[in-house]
Amino acid sequence: MTELPKTFDPATIESRWYAHWESNGLFRPERPDATPFTIVNPPPNVTGSLHIGHALDNTLQDIMIRYERLRGKDALWVVGTDHAGIATQMVVERQLNAKQQKRTDFTRDEFIAKVWDWKAESGGTITGQLRRLGCSMDWANERFTMDEGFSKAVVKVFVDLHKRGLLYRDKRLVNWDPHFRSAISDLEVETVETKGGFWRFRYPLADGVTLADGSDHIVVATTRPETMLADMAVAVHPDDPRYQSVIGKEILQPITGRRLRIVGDDYADPELGSGAVKITPGHDFNDFEVGKRAGIAAGQMLNMFDADAKVVQTADGLVPEAFLGLDRFDARKAVVEAMKADGFLVPHVSKTKEGEAVEADFEPRTIQTPFGDRSGVVIEPWLTDQWYVDAEKLAVAPMQAVRDGRIEIVPKSWEKTFFNWMENIQPWCVSRQLWWGHRIPAWYGPGLRGNARVYGSKDPNGWKDFIEENEVDARQAAATFYNVDPNDLVFYDSPQSSAKGAEDTSKIHIYRDTDVLDTWFSSALWPFGTLGWPEQGEKLSRHYPNDLLISGFDILFFWDARMAMQGMEFMGDVPWRKLYLHGLVRAADGQKMSKSKGNVVDPLGLIDKFGADALRFFMSAMESQGRDVKMDEKRVEGYRNFATKLWNAARFLQSNGVTASTDIAAPAAQLPVNRWIIAETVATVQAIDTALADLRFDAAANAIYHFVWDQFCDWYIELTKGAMDDETRAVAGWAFDQILVMLHPFMPFITEELWHLTGERSNELIVAQWPQALAAVDTEAQAEIDWLIRLVSAMRTARTELNVPPGAKLPVIVRDAAAETHQRLDRQGVALARLGRVESLTFGDPPAGGAAQIVVDEATFILPLEGVIDIAAEKTRLAKALSAAEKERDGLGGRLSNPSFVEKAKPEAVAKAREDHAEKAAEAERLKAALDRLG
């Protein structure tokens, strides 16, 4: 047995133990006959670095996988990274730009080769950081969403969904990022408050029509004047009496001269502005729905922007040439100027402080503006052809699984949110206009009109698509469709190259779709794609469904729900039996962390400062179901101190000849203190088992913390000091071993180090056996030692409150003690004398003079203080301190009872006042008790 160093240094042990675990295959020990337990990590972006949210998410997962591994299960934690289409392409393009190059200087294949080169050199940053956190993942089987096997699964799912009628191409509005020239998901859109305006314009009624009040125009308002170049309607509420007479009539758009129909729709709010809304269905999500209800098909909706968000001619050719080619924000200025010049702008009138009227072109407004979270540019709703999954049909099975309990959502409160989204789910856009990603397995050839081949998107028969897993199958499908020899087909990589080759009319020209799939599409296959599907191997049958998924609530819809859809569609079963949703890690003041606020916390910095174990324990102790975690570096430091206390306890035991236990079963014990610590150990095992079964990470962490710090380190060690016989050494060694095992899922590094430094071991702690709560709980011993602890604690409190000198030993007189208390005092008298600084112990009435009285159960313990302290001065001091505490308590209470303060003050100020009030109330109660003791 190696002597423990005096101080605990996390940095010296973390990398050493992690390398040992991984190199020896201990994250996935061979247990073919054991019960499987499987979790998958939410695959972080290959471009990513560990942030505080990752630290929380992965700590919780590691706790569960280490716990189940210790319980003897075949514990598999699937690990991998996501190819992160936009993020990765952006990183590589940025590197090219630094060399005065751009993506289009290369062929698609050449660029993708550069991305793979980047991944080989720099794509492993976050996996190394996960190792620093202590994540015991199955690195030997690490997956990547673009690896060969996983890509095969992705392509098969796309093709199968299409053949089942659950995936199709459609023209709809998407979130369009003009920088990347691609559609992006809702998760990649960040809404930011920006300064904008509210413009009002007159649209003249057509054909001499007037409103009931005689007006020959309708005023419409908009925050995006440029989009009026593609207006297709004006909406009013069907019950609005001002406009009922003109519903179905036409109105003129002043710049384009386009005749627009006035439609009745509930979307128009009579109380907002004029009650009339211009409708541009090709450039606004709400307008798109209004347009559909008005009978405008998506294919008829006008588009006024190209992929760079510059103005192009609409299908009806009515956009004046002066606007063509303008950037959208330049177009906004030009449209406003044109409308103003022609007298169609309704100025906004405001008043100065002096009451003078001032006109302006627009009313200043704060606008909720969507930005691309990576590009930083304003996102444009854009009408384009994309691939969609019929999410409405796929959502049926997961909803039923949650209803019948096959999927348990924890906390249960998230079920309502889950159902609300799933019941109103929209088609899922899965295509992206990028080069890096899973290329869509679709090929397009000419359509047929009779026997004639027709090329071109403007003809309804213009294209025929072939959706197959590879080009060989696509060639065969096309040859069959055209009834030609496969050699008569020429395949191209893009529509542009196909167009160039189309001069040879003896061949049929087919090109491949240039889009790639959304990364959420591929990651939705994670629970089964990582297990070898579509191959039906033993690993898949053994580990699907997964047992548990832990994820942030913010990806419930983007990832969790979609995994449930795809898993149930392709595996016929739920992807996981339990879904745990945790909150966000926020700044200490409760604000969301962001780089712009400067309140982001680097978990690696915390690991450097306090060690991975301290950060992990903080995360688990603070993870309370349904609540966000508030970052508190002081608490992380506190858990570093907890690790130090554990280390010092090990040194104390070692110095007293305590060594590792040889059996998982508790040793035989006669002494009450040893029977007590055995019972408390068993109770702690039970508490942790119960907490982790319910995924109450905070309860589990607090159970082991309280046991280690309070019961073992503070009381058991104190109670056994100077009384280390063979029985006590055996029990102490056993209890400490149980502590190391129980604490291991939370603090793996220090526990593994101590496991080996405190005795000879046959195996590593990571694969040890979880304690079994089989020992009978000795309630008699528990009651006796709990009584002793309460008595000593009360004595120490009284001595402190009454300013008794620390070294002073006091006589104690016991009154009204029952027979059981007499027996306990006989057995525990030595410990009481040492821990309570007791000079003598007698029974009877107290002598005259001041004394402190302590009541524990039925007995009163009297500590004479005459000659020990100045009783009169002490009473005066306590009374003065009590008065001050009561005054502060009552003042704070008055503020809190004032509705004006509670309702108007900042929430953090109210919370602070409540905290201070509770503190002062407790202080007053403590001082009054001390004063009462003096009589």
C-alpha cells in the first residue's frame, strides 16, 4: 500500500487514469451475458469545443453509464460526432479565404477532400475535451455521421421514405440564409431585437370602387416595404365593417401596377393599424398560409429575390427595371422613395416635448429579426423547391408511445410541450444547398409527353426523378422508365453540366441533385444507425431500443422527436425507453450565457482550476428536474474542498492502519458506532439507487455528499479517534470502500486514485461491484449514535453562542433521564467527554447560579457557567444582538409585505430580500434560544 501524498492534485491523476481506462478497454468490458444498458450521446459538432452545456449533458450521461457498469451491466455509451454541414463548410471556406481562395475555385470533390483533410487534422478537438471531463464512452467504436456505414443508413432511409410516400419534393417557404445560399433549420435561426420601422402606404382601389366612408384607397402597413414588389393580395378581417363591402374586389399595387384581390382572413387584426395587411406569400411565413387559404398555389406565388437576396423579375414581369439587381435593403430604400415621390406614403406623425407635430417616413419600432446563427446575416423567408418529410404521419407512432408509456419523458411536465408540437407539426425540410454533407440520392431526367422527351422545369412534365441508393440502381431505373439500353444514358454531376451535354440528342441526359441532407436528418438515425443498421447484427438486436436518452430540452423537437419518428418507422420500436430533459446552464444571475454579454463560462478553465471531479459534482448536485442550473464558481470550489476532505479522510485511515476491505459484505460489528456507520452506508446506497432510478441527480449527489462529509468524515472519524481496534479498522475500511464505489460515478478520478492507494486491488474501481443494500439496518445503533450526535452538536452550539472558551471543560448535570438515556451515557460517556469537552457527568439538580440548559429527547443537560463566563455581560450582549437581528428581520418583512415592492422591483432584488429576511429570522431565533438558555 502506497502512502498517500499530503495534498490532492487533480491534474496529476486525471490524464493518467483516463488513458489507463481507455487503453485497457474498461469503458466497454466484455460482458456478453450481462443485461445490456445503452445510451447514445447527442453527437457534438465536429467543429465544436466543449461548452458548459456539453459539460452538464455529458456529466449526467457519464454518471448513469458508470453507475450501470458498476451494477454489472453490459453498459454501452455510443459516442460520435456530427458532420455539421454549415459549420464545417464555413470553417474550411474560411481557411481557403485566408489563402485568397474560395470554394468555387475547386470542383465539388476537390472541396470535399479538403474538408476530410481538415477533419483528420482538427476535427477531434471536442472528443479530446470530453475525455478531460472523464466521459467513459466506447471510443473503440466511435462513429461519425459521414462515415461509410452510417452514410449507407442515411441514404437507405431517404430512399425508403420516398418509396413509402413519406418524403417528397415541394415548393414552400424556408428560412433562407443569403450568405450560405442555403435553407437552414429553425434551430440555426437566432431572433434578435433590432431597430426598425413601421411604414404605412396607400393602395388605391381599382375600378372606381370605394369604401363605405367614400375612401378610394386602403392604408396598409409593413416593416418590410421592399416585399411589396411581390404583393399578391390585401387581407382584411371578414367581420371588419370598414372593408366588408370590398372583399373580393381588386386593389392596385402602386409601383408594379399589379391588381391584387382583397381577401377576408382572420389573420388581419382590426385593432392593429388600419386593419388591412398586404400579403406577400412568397416572402413571409404568415402570408404564405393566408395565400394558400385564398387559393393561391405555391407554384403561383411570386418570388422577387434570388439566392443572394437581390431583386429579380417576378413571373408576371411587373417589377420595374430600376429595382432589378438591388440588394434587399437598398431595394427597401428605393421602394419607400418611389412610394413617397408618387404620394402613396402616409407619414408618421409624432409630437415633440413642446407639443409640436413632427412628420417622419416611418414609425420607429423594435423588430424581432431572424439572423443566421453562424452567418450573422438577416434570414429571408424564401419560396423554393426543397425535399420534405411528411412529419405529420411519422409523428403518430411516437405520440402513441408516450401516451401508453413505452416512452417515459422526465420530467413529465414536458409531455404537454411534446404533444403540442407534434400535434401541430409542419412538413420537415431536409435539403440544404451545401457541398459538405450526405448528398441527396436523387437523379433527374427528362419527362415524357407521349413518346417525346421534355426538359425544363416550366413544363409540368419537364422532369422525371429517380430516387435510388446509388447511381447503378438509378441508371437501371431510368433505363427501364425510358425503355432504352443503360448505355444510352449519360449521367452528370449537376444541371449545369447536364445542360452543356444535352446537345447530343442521341443520349438521354440525367443529372444528380446537388443538395445535401440536413444534419438533423442523419442524426435522427443515431440510436440505430450507430449500431450497424441496416445490417441486422447482434449489436443492433442487443442494444436497440436504447435504455435512456439524456438531452437538453432545447433539442426536444430538432433531435429527440425526430429520433422517435425515424426509430419507430424503421425499427418498429421506440428508440429509447426513457427521455430525460435537463435545463440550461445559466450565469450566476440567471441570465442566459452569451458571448455578447461576456458571461460565458469555460468548463475547461474550471477543470484546470478545480479539477474535473469538482465540476462534475457541481453539475450533478445542481441538476434539479425542471430547473436551469445557475453557474456558481464558489460552489465548484466547494466541491474541490469536498474532494480534499475525502483525501484527508483516506490519509487519516491509512495512518491508523485501515486498509482495503476484502469483501463487499459488511464486517461483523458489535460496537454501536460501527453498527451505526454500516446502517448509514446501507441507507445511502438505497438513497442513491432510488434517486438514480428516478433520475434525481441532485438527490443522489446530495445523499453521498451528506454521508461522506457529515456522517463519515465528521462524525464517524471523530467518534473512533483513539479507539481504532480491529473491528473498527475492518468496518472503516469497508465503509470507505463503499464510499469510493458510490462516489465513483460522480467523481471518477479521485475515487479511482484512492481505490488503488488504500490497498491491494484485484481490479480497477471503474469495473468494481456496486454496493448491495442487503445488510440489515441496525435501527437501535442508528438511534443511539444519532442521539449522541444531537447531544454533542447541541452542546457545541450552546458553548459557541455563549462565548464559552474553546478549551474549557464543563461539568454536565443530567435531569429527568430515562433508563435508556442512562444506558447510552454509560456506553458513550467517553466519547461524549471527548467530543463535548465534558469534565464530569452527574445526575440530579443543578447548583445555584447561571447555567445553560439543553433538552435532548426527554432529558435536560445542564452546563453550569458560573465563573466560566460573565453571565450578566453575556445576557446583555445576546439581548443587544437579538434586538438588532429582529429589527433587520422586521424591516425586510415590511418590504416583502409591500405589494408595490414585490411587483415593481427587479426579481433578483426581491429574491435577495427574501434570502436576507430568512437569514435574519434564523439569526434572531438562534440568539433568542441562547438567551433563554441562560434563564
